[in-house]
Amino acid sequence: MKIEHLALNVEDPLEFARWYVEHLGFTVKRRVMAAPWAHFLADDSGTVMLEIYGNRDVPLPDYRTMHPGSLHLALVSADVPADVARLTAAGAKPDGEIQNMPNGDSMTFLRDPWGLTLQLVKRGEPMI
């Protein structure tokens, strides 16, 4: 089976989707411009999607207090320090230092403006 999307219930789906399009290069594949404001966002490969929506009938996850080990969105970065600087200027907050691993991997965590953890990773040997 192939993953179609991962759904995230967020506090401000319109602004969340806009930020991901503007700063992470996602594209809107489908959207509903009424509650719950669902947006299907594809990464730059066009094969992986996030569904962003604001369903107030269920508890809203507190992404800001979740440990990165519990939930994070890992994104491939060609230049981790440059992407950290660019995303920080756009409102993300660093959540740890850049780690350079013996296998050639480089990675770090950031929090998007809504507290969801983003992991930026540059693999010494790409996995996909």
C-alpha cells in the first residue's frame, strides 16, 4: 500500500497551509474554503501529501508541548544551516542544535509557527 496523506488538525488551517506553501514549497492539490478548511498539500515530489484542517469537534493536539520524538515532520534539506536561517526568519523557532552524524547525516529540529516539529535532514546517503 502507498500512503496518500497524513492528516493534521490545526488551530489555523488557512494560515498553516499558506505558510507551508510559501516557505516549504508545498502545493495545494485540493482545498475546501469552508469549515473545516481542509487543504491537501503535496510536497515537491508531488507524491506525498498532508491534509491540514481545523475540526473543532475533536480535541486539538497541543503540538507546542509534544516532544519531537513523539511527532515530527521530516523534510529533506539540501543545506540545513541555510534552511534553518530562512525558516527562522519566516517565523519558525529552532528546537535544538544542528547535529552532524558520523554517517554523514546532518539534521536539526525546528517548530513551525503553530508549534509542530519540523526535522530538517540532509542524509549522507539518501534513503529515498
